[in-house]
Amino acid sequence: MGFARYLPVLDWGRRYDRRDLGGDALAAVIVTIMLIPQSLAYALLAGLPPEAGLYASIVPILLYAMFGTSRALAVGPVAVVSLMTAAALGDVVAQGTAGYATAALTLAGLSGVMLLAFGLLRLGAIANYLSHPVISGFITASGLLIAASQLRHVMGIEAHGHTLPVLLGSLAENVRDTNAATFALGLGTTAFLFWVRSGLAPLLRRLGLTSGAAGTLAKIGPVAAIAATTWVVWQFDLQAMGVAVVGEVPRALPPLTRPDLSLDLVRQLALPAALISIIGFVESISVAQTLAAKRRQRIDPDQELIGLGAANIGASLTGGFPVTGGFSRSVVNFDAGARTPAAGALTAAGLALAAVTLTPLIHYLPKATLAATIIVAVLSLVDLDLLRRAWIYAKADFAAVATTVTLTLLLGVEVGVSAGVALSILLHLHRAARPHIAEVGRVPGTEHFRNILRHEVLTDPRIVSLRVDESLWFANARYLEDHIQARIADDPTIRHVVLQCAAINEIDLSALESLEAINARLDEMGVALHLSEVKGPVMDRLRRGDFLSHLSGRIFLSQHDAASELATG
């Protein structure tokens, strides 16, 4: 049973039947068609040969199918992780060299080992500590960076840089060298793909297709663009006019490869690998949980870490680069009827077949088409309205999102994602360190107690009832001490302080010491400290020490009991 926990395939595989096979096979065909151009495009984005994209989409999918828990997640290269890969490797080794591809293997291997370790240590909850708005801000900025980086392929010029100012400056310097044929091809493909994204599905529905079929066909529209532009380049010999093409792609299955584990390279890639692991996991788990909820299925975050770790280790051993669960392909997989992870295994088989039979057909595929595919895909990730929503809802969230977006654009993805992770943690600590503390009173005619600043309530001048809306721990214990001291310092009529503990799930040792200090200080002032509505687990822990034996007041089952008895006492 313990071993089976780490191999979900042993669970769903026992119940696999023909109905599952039918849904999985149809989904695999559609996702395979979609993944071929995506894989090639994201390899280009990562600065790797196009075949690396195909290799990164075969063995990793097979391994995830064995170890992952999502029945619809499609694993492979994705835009943000590919950009982070290019940024990480660009600081270590020159793009286009054999060392660059080997470093990509090392990066994938390190990411895989880290994810696997996180999973075995059951750290799946790590995603809960990252602010979703901050991560969305990072993805938005990354989308803009990716789109800007692909303009050079659309224009047929040289440009470099991993930050927006450098990229735009480089593009401006070389704009006069724009290749007319490449630009026409790239611009036309981009316009067509934008139309496919927004206009093809409605057209197909008007022609009689169901919404599901129309949506699925619209998502594989890039295949038509690839076929058409490849034919145009071949037919009219546009390569002779300066249109850059993919060129020869090896006609082979993924090779067995060995990452470079030299200490110097590992040291240089350790931090980027950790950041890629975190961002990749957050992106993947959010997609997996969203799709699972639609079918009332359960995702195990710890096992997902193991599945993604195995996938990345597989990529490092078979000529790939870092991978994770992709949103668009996973949605297509789900909508096309995937019922089990076997759909991923069948997709891997389809991609393997494509790798040994179809690669000669993409020799004349223009890089401008792949760049257009990337631009259209990543701009759907850009959510500039997030800044407006954050400003309206919470200024602290706006500051965090704006900082993440700005740093990512100006200083690069590594600085941006590091800032995003750090800001997420700091926001959490800041909010937890300053918990909401409300003074409450009785709503007339009821046993309910509400904030005296928000409701018309009844209070007793001798009793101060405080509701603490957060667990008590070392970061906020002093804040509670200061709040109570400030409230009672100038009011000699107060004789009782009641802490309503309904929202307190835990009291750590530091907070317990603060409660002891509060109790002693109040006792010296002739004020009794009482607790109400203490949860069972919290009370169990309080009973282990001697705090309750020294408590100057009493423990009440409810705030109503406390107010009633103290008012008559």
C-alpha cells in the first residue's frame, strides 16, 4: 500500500476499460496535433534546437502519467518556464553551443530532484504561501517579455536581451534591417492566429458544430498556420529571400543524455532551478485543481510534486529541458474527453511517431510562424487589468503586484520571480503579524457579538471584549500585548478583559508567554483576564502548561456566557 501511494497508475490502471480508452485516444490525437507546433515554438523560446521541444514532450509525459494524480494535466514545455530557462542559461553559457543544450539538461535535472525532494518531504502546501496576485503579476510581465523577445523573429532581425529596456533598445537599433518577406509572413500569421483565437469558434458554431468541437478545433488552429506558411516558404523559395527556417530536424526518438553535474555548473543553476521548480509547480497545481474540481476529482499536491519531479528528471535524461503542466493543452485535453493519465501516455506515443516520421516536413517551417504562435499564446496570459483590481481591492496587494511586474520587466525574470516569492511571504507575515482585533458588544435581543465600530451593540463599561481574528504566534503576540495595553491604560473603570478565541486555531509558545505577561500585567492593575469560545485543540495545548492555573479570570464556553456572568458578578 505504501509503494502504491507513489504510483497512482496502479490505482487507476486497475479500473481502466474500453470507455476510458476511447476518450483518452481522442484526446491524445487532438493534443498531439496541438503539441507539435507548441513544442517546437517553446524550444525556440528557450534558445534550444526545435527537436528539444519534441523530446521534452515525450518521456516527461509518460513519467507524469505514472506518478501524477491529475487525469487531465498535459505536461511539457510551457512559455514562462521556457523563458526562465533561456534567462538562466544565458547567464552561464553561450546560446547555440553544445554546452548550452547540456546546461539545459542539468537545469531540468536539478529542478526534477528539487521537486521530487519537496514531494517526498510532503511540502505540497508550498503553493499556498505564494500570493496568487503576485504570481499573476509575474506571469503578466513574463508574457510581455516573451512577446517582445519574439519580435526579432517576426521581423527577421538580430536582437538580444532578457529585460524589456534592453530588448526594445536592441530591436530599435536593428529595425532598419527588417526582412520584408519575413515580416509579411510573421505579421500575417500573427493576425490569422489572433482571428483563430477569437473568431474561428463562433464561425464553426454558425456552421453547425457544437461548442465543444468548435472550441477544440479553434485551439489547434496553429497547425493550419504552420502547414500553410511551410508550404509558402517551400513553394516560393522564401529561404533564398532571407526567411529563417527551422531547418533539418533529426528523425529520431529522444536520445539518452547525461546532464553535466560539475559542481561549478550546479552551483550556478541551483537558484534558477529552485525558482523554475516553484513557479512551474504553482502553475501546474492550479491548472490540475481547476480541472479536477469540474469532475469532483481529487489532486494530491505532494504526489504532484513527485510526478513533476519525475517528468523533469526524465527530460534531463532524454534531451529535453524543464517542463511543467501547461494550461492551454491541459484544457484541450480535458475538453477533448481525456479520462485518465493514459491520455498523456498515448500523446507521448503520438509525438514519438511524429518525431520519427514528420520531422522532414518541418524543414521549411519559418521561425516567424513559431514566433507568432508564441506571441499569440503568451499575450493571453497578460492581465493588465490585475493592477486596477488590486488597486481597488487592497493597496498592499497592488504594491506587491506592481513591484513584481516592474522588476520582472526592468531587471529580468529571475529578479522578478525572486521578488514575487519574497513579497508573497512578506505579505503573509505582515498580515499575520498585525491581526484584526475587534472590540465586540452584544447585538440587542440576541446572543450575537459584533464589532462595536460596525454595529449598534450593547456594551458594559467595566468589560472589554476583544475578538482576535488570527492564530497567535511569535510574530503577532507582541501586537496583541500592545493593543490590550493601549485599550485599558487610560480607563480605570475596566475590570474585565475577555479574549474571544473563536478564530484562534493555534497558540504557540511565544504567544503563550505573551498571554502570561498580559495576565500578570492586568492582574497588577486589578483587571481579570478571561477567555471565551476556546477551541478544543487549543485548550488541549493550554492544559499542558500552567497558564490556566495562573489565569486571573475564567474560561467561558461562549461570549454570551462571559458577558452575562461578568455583568452580574
